[in-house]
Amino acid sequence: MIKMRLVRLLQGAGKNIIYQIIWQTAVLIAQIVIVQALANFIAAIRQEELLGQQIAVTLITILIGSSICFFGHRLYSRAGYRATRDVKRLLRQKIYEKVLRLGPSYKEQSKSIAIVQMAGEGVEQLETYFGQYLSQFFYALIAPLILFAYLSFTVSVKVALTLYVTVWLIPPVIMIVMIVAKKLLSKYFKSYYNLGGNFLEKLRGMTTLKIYQADEAAAASMDEEAENFRKITMKVLLMQLNSISVMDAITYVGACGGIIVALHLFAAGTISLAEAIVVLFLALEFFLPMRALGSLFHIGMNGIKAADRIFAFLDLPEPTTGEKELMADRIAIELQHLTFAYEPSRTILQDVNITIAPGSFISLVGVSGSGKSTIASLIMGKHRTYNGQIKFNGTELSDYTCHSIMDNITLVGSNSWIFQGTVRDNLLQGKATATLAEMEKALEEVNLLNFVRERGGLDMPVMTNGSNLSGGQKQRLALARALLHDTPVYIFDEATSNVDVESETLIMQVIHQLAARKTILFISHKLANVAGSDKIYLLQNGKVAEAGTQAELMELQGTYYKLFTEQKRLLRFSTTKEGEQA
């Protein structure tokens, strides 16, 4: 059971597997030589023909043979380590490169947790597959042939044939196990990946579960999934145990059969005492390699299943990317007859036409689900399966490399991720070569510098996703990082949502200052924040329903006018209520 595609993919590890087979074979030959020397030694004692010279030869033979066995095992282990080291490095590199080629849209085709498990546990399964199983597979075929040839020429073809034929009763057992294991391991891995994914999801949403007092139900659900995983694991182990028991029975019965035949021939005077002793010592060696292969079989099956998942990921269709580099200080963006659907039955955008001139401040507004964030994702190159055209300076987006688009457009969302580490670590992600002065200037622009200085400066600790920061501070840190990135185009997708009024006002000030020197695409559901835009596009049901300046849209008295008026009324009502409570 060999995955040839896997072997071809990891050709660098193949040479180490060959070395493992060579050292195993060398150890076997050394064992045969030692057994023959001991058999001759014992026979000479029995026949009272032992000479001093024979004692010395026997001792030297055993010493040399034992040294070969010792160093052979050491070299076998070293070759196995090198093979597994190459496997881990090459496979994880392949997975990483695939994620890069898939680009920002990789989450559409595979869950992050599945990729993490694949690169972790999945690769570890293949480590054992390459480090032990493959070399044992070939050695289990070679060893019985060597022993059969040796015993045929030195002892008896009848004895050798008895042992050799019995050995091949083990592979049918392995094949039966394979048929059962194939279905069982599919369930095992499905349960394993589901358990890991659901655990991570519930862990991330623990606060929400606590708020709605749904944590006990979630825990009960996880207990049930864990119990199902335990049961399927026990079935896998039981299958392995039963197969080993059957193989042990064949091994001992077969070895005894060979020994009985040898004793019968010895009693008949057909073979000598030394030859009978050789059979006694080597009978089990016929079966041990195949027996070891059988015990490693579940590892082989695990490796195959892990490889299937890895190859399924590596075979995912990749978005077509161009080879041009987007290099310009001023970038014009045009969306012409843009249509996009996540699924054939769910069209998000339909015949959208939007022009974003260099240096302009353009806003997208509309109710939730109207397609605003989808447009931002399309411009960032996250989805390449659209109809229509997205052009940068007159050239289609698909002609540019994904890397160059990221170098020229910065997206700041409502939930920009803040990494565990320090403030410095997070800022350097925006610009790896940023100086102390540049980082402090960015923090000052977003009014975070004094706050950071009071808590250790740029080395201030930051928890995972900025959990030790308020919502406003977290968003301002993300904005400071974006400022350091210093790209010609900035997209702010609901960047002022989920923050306090003070932080919202400050963020809007920074955005308007940035608009004086950069191209801005501003997405918001708060229409008061888009009033100063050069042009506003109102999306409705995936289409551009209205477009114009604030004054033009208010004069039109259409959907935008109604939304703006309603939001203004609600704001006035909220302010009045707060004043009454005060």
C-alpha cells in the first residue's frame, strides 16, 4: 500500500528510505552470519570436535556481526530521521505555498482550522509513514527472499519452502484489515477534524455562549462529539489489536511448522545438527519483518488518509493571477458592469458601475447585505470569479499579481486583527522597516502615543486580538498600522463601527486628513460620516440605486434622503433621551 504520488512529490526523502532498506538488509545478513557461526560452534561442541582456532573465529565473527547490527540500527534510525525531517519540511512548505497561491480567498475553499490540523497532525502522520512504514514495506518483501535463498542452498529447500509459503499467509490478513480500515479511518478523520473545528469555534465564542447561558449546552455537545471520537478511536485500536493477534498466530504456527520439518529431516539424517540449529534460530526471522509491517499497517493507512486530505487541498483550483506589477503613486479604480455571486443561486452584485478617481474620497452606503463589503473584497483581489471588469489605471485586476495589489491597497475593517505581542510588533507588520520616529508619529496621529508611553512604550504588551484594549483603542492601533503601510489607496470598511463616539470622531478626522493625499474608498452605514465625500454610491439589492454628492442626493429626495433623514431623527431622539436622563 503505497501512495505513488506522495513518493514522487517527496523525492528528496526517497533516498533515505533506500538507505533504511540497505541497513536493515545488512543487519539481517549479519544476523545470518552470526547464527551460522553459533550453529557450527554448538555442533562442534556436541561432536567434541571444537578447536581453539574455531573458538577464535566464532568470537571474531560474533563481534564483527554484532558491530554491524549495532551500527546498522543506528544508521537506520538516522536515515529514518532524515526522511521524516524532509517530509515535514517539504509538505509544510507545499501547504504554505498553496495558501499563498490561493491568496486572500483561501477561506472560501478550506477552513483555517482544517489547514492548521493538516499542517500539524496530518504531516505528523506522514512522518511515521515515511520514517517506518515505507522502508518496512520493502524490507518485508526482501527479507523472506534472502532467508529462503540461504536456507535452500545451505539447509533444505523443503524447510525453506515451508517457512516461505507460510509467511505469505500474513498479507491476506493485512488486505482484509485494509478493506475494513479504509471505511473506518474515513469516519475517524472526519470525526477528528470536526471535533477540532467545533472546539475552536466554541472556544472563540465562549463569551457569547456565556451571555446567552448556552455554555452548558455547548459543553454537552462537545462531550457528545468527544465520546463519538473516543468510540471510533477504540474501534480503530480494536481492529489493529485483532489483526496483530491473527498475525501472531500465523507467525508462531509457521515458525513451529518450519522447525518441525527441520527436526524431522535431522532425525532422518538428511540435515546436520548445525543446519537444524540454523533453522531453529532463523525460523522466526522469516516472519518478523512481515509481522512488523502488519503492526505498522494502521500507520500506513493513517498516512494514506492524511495524504489524501493534503492532496485534496493541494489540488484546489487556484485563482488566476497575472504577472504585471501595480506600480503607481496615483491609482484610478473602475468597476464596469460588475456582477458577482458566491453561489449560482445567490447573486450579491449585479451590473455595478463605480469610478474612483485618484485622490478622491468615494463612499459606499446602503443597508446590511447590499454588497458594500463584497466590493471591497473584490477590489482587494479576494475573489476572482466575477463577471464584468475591475480596472486599475485601465488594466484589468486579473492581470496584476496578488502581491502588488496588497502593496498598493490597504483595507481597514471593523474587526482588524491585533496580534499577541507588543505594540511594536503590530506596527512593524504595517512597515517592517519603520523607525521609532515613524511608529510614534503614527500613534500620535491616532491619539494613542500618550496611552502607549504610560504603559511601557512600544514594548507595551498586547494580548491576542487586543483583548487588553478597548474597542476604540484596538481600532486606532489598527489604523496606525495602516498609516505605516502607506499605500496609494485605502479602503475603510465600517472602520468606525463598534467604537465609542470619541474614537469614532478621531478616526474620521484621521481619514479626512489622509484623504488630502490618498485615494479613499469609505464604506459605512452611518450616513453622517460620508457627507463630505466627493461622491456617494448608494447600493440597494446589489445594484447602484443612486450616486452623487451629498447635496445632489438630498436634492433628489430618494432612498438616500430617506435613510439620512431617518438616521438624523434617531440621532436627535437618542441625544434628547440622554439629556433627559442626565
